[in-house]
Amino acid sequence: MNRVRAQGRNWVRVISGEERPTARLVCFPYSGGTAAAYRDWPSALPTGVELLAVQYPGQADRIRESPAGSIAEIASCVAAELSRRDPVRCVLYGHSLGALAAYETAGLLQAAGLPAHGLVVSGSLAPGQALGGRIHLAGDAELWSTLRDFGGIDPSIADDLELRDLLLPTLRAYIALTETYRPPTRPEPLRCPVHCHYNTEDPLVDAARVEPWAAVTTGRTSVRGRPGGHFGVLQEPAELIADITGVLQEVPTLP
């Protein structure tokens, strides 16, 4: 399949729109995840919240595009699109790869004078803690098996080799972005609250390397661990969504 970067393709998709939103939640998927992963969230959010989600190139309706070349590229494109929307209080949320992309996007928005009012992350080590991961270097069969064991591959397609060959290059590319990620040198600290969620049986995350998320902001921080694997937070998201809702409701409305 020929893959090219489509010009003018939107990165941010509207999951639940509001004519005059009072707040905005922007969700960043994990490696292999799509904007559709958040389609069931609107009913759990307060009235007036606009729900947006990022669609990475190489995924879903962007499958013919090349994967993003860096987390910085994702953040730059998403921040540019968000900056063109009417300003309302905005919370960014991301899982795994998405957590790092949300973090970088928050930094760019703050530098542009449009700071996010909260950052919520899950399933991710703090920036700079994941460097050196080697999952992306595994052979195709081993990588596919590993992703299946983590819960990242739907069991209904796990034995479809043709689909594996189609999806795996993009999955590998995005896992590599996470495992080779280096945060910006001497970044300006965020000033918004940062809340972290992780699962205690997640083989990719441990509490000691989640705690340094507190260093990315001068605002309040929290870390919450609970049983489950890498996708446990998303499989039972009620506590996560409640935390996000609390952040959305506690921040002041912009003038």
C-alpha cells in the first residue's frame, strides 16, 4: 500500500458537538487506537462539554497516510487545529502514546497563550521514563502476540494474518514513537493540574516511573493506581471519566 501524508486532513474529530460549548475535552488515543474509541463517552460527560478526539495518520479513515514521524508532529498539528476553535476551558486526556502527545500539545497551547486547564493521562510512564523500550524491535509474529497479550488486539482478528500484515507497520511505528520518545529539552512547566491513572498489573507501567509526572507542572497533581492490565482504565472508564469531569467542572470559565 502506498502511504502519503494527505494535505489538509483534519487530525481532530468531533465526537459530540455543542453549538456553544462551555468546556472542551480532547482525547488522544493509544498506539493503534482511533477517535472512535471515545464514541461512548458523551453520555457520561456534563451538559455543554464538547468532546473531540484525535485521529492519527495511518489509522481508520487515514489508513492510506504514513504514520506520524514524531510525537512532536502530532502535538504541533493538533495544537494548530485547537487554536483555531473558539476559546473555552479545555482539558486534554491521553492513554499510553496519547498521554505523551497530550502532554506536548498542552505545552504548545500554553506557549501560544491558550493554556489547557487540565491534563489527565493514563497507561503511561512520565516523559523521559520510557526511553529504551524494545517492543517495537520484535519480529512481526512476536510483536503481534505481545500486543494481543496486552489486550491491544481484538480477539476476533488475532488470527487474521492478512489483517496483521496490514496493521502491524503502523502499530510498530507508533510503539516506536513511545519507546524512543525524548521530551523537549528544558520545557516550560505546565501550570495546569495533572492527574495520572495507571493499572497495577500493566507490564508497561510501574508506579515509580509514573510519579515523575508531578515534575511536568507547577499545578496540582495526583496519581491513582488500581488493578488491571494496560487497557484496564479504558475497559472500565467510570473512575477515569469522573476524574476528568471533576477537572472540567472545577476550572473557571474563560472570560
